[in-house]
Amino acid sequence: KKQIKRLRTELGAMREYDRGVELNTVTQLQLNPTSEGVTVAAFDLETCGLEKTSDILQIGVKKFTFNSNETDVEEFNQYVTPSGDIPSSASRVNNLYREGDRLVKRTPSGDQIALETLPIGAALTEMWCWLLT
């Protein structure tokens, strides 16, 4: 339990990105010699609000596996089909919009990119299967 708490505090390494936060790299993570092969996963969720009932719009995970001389990093990213409207206040932060049944990302230049999505249950299943590999 102490090691998990220490890992959590040392994982930090976040950088501000636009109005949100994006995981960049793991820094200052001190593992003892018996920690060979330890895997740590960092999760990032984009939602359409701060309430408990707010839809998850994107699931992002970085998986770090620490070996003696290197750290392997794998990434998972899945957009989720929203079940309702996305408030404009959320869209201003995450640049994700709903157009009909599609989830669209607006780029800084104003272009719109239609995103491939999965229903939340399927997205979570995909994430879980990826984590187990």
C-alpha cells in the first residue's frame, strides 16, 4: 500500500495542455531493484461535465512497464458514443461536439473530424482487454 501511494505521488509529470491536462512522461519514479517488470497505468477521461452522471467521451490510458534499463510505454485511446447532448461549456474545454449521432472533434483551425466511437460498455471492455495484454 505504501509503494502504491509513493508511485502515485511520484507519477505526477503532468503538463498543462490547453485548458485540460495531458499526461506527458513519468519522471522521478524511483523503483527498487526488485521492482523489475512493474507495470503502472495512468488513466485520463474526457467527460461532458463534472457531475456523477456526466457521459465519458474519451478514455485514454498510458501503461508504463519498468525494466532494468528502459521503460516500455503503451497507449490506449477510445472515443465513446455520447448518450446525450454535450454542454457547450464542456465542448469549449475538450473540443468535442455531438452532431447527430456522431462525435466530432474541432481542430484549432476550425476543421471538424468525425471520430470513431464505441458505446461505453464496449469501450470499457476494449480497455480492459488491452490492459490485460
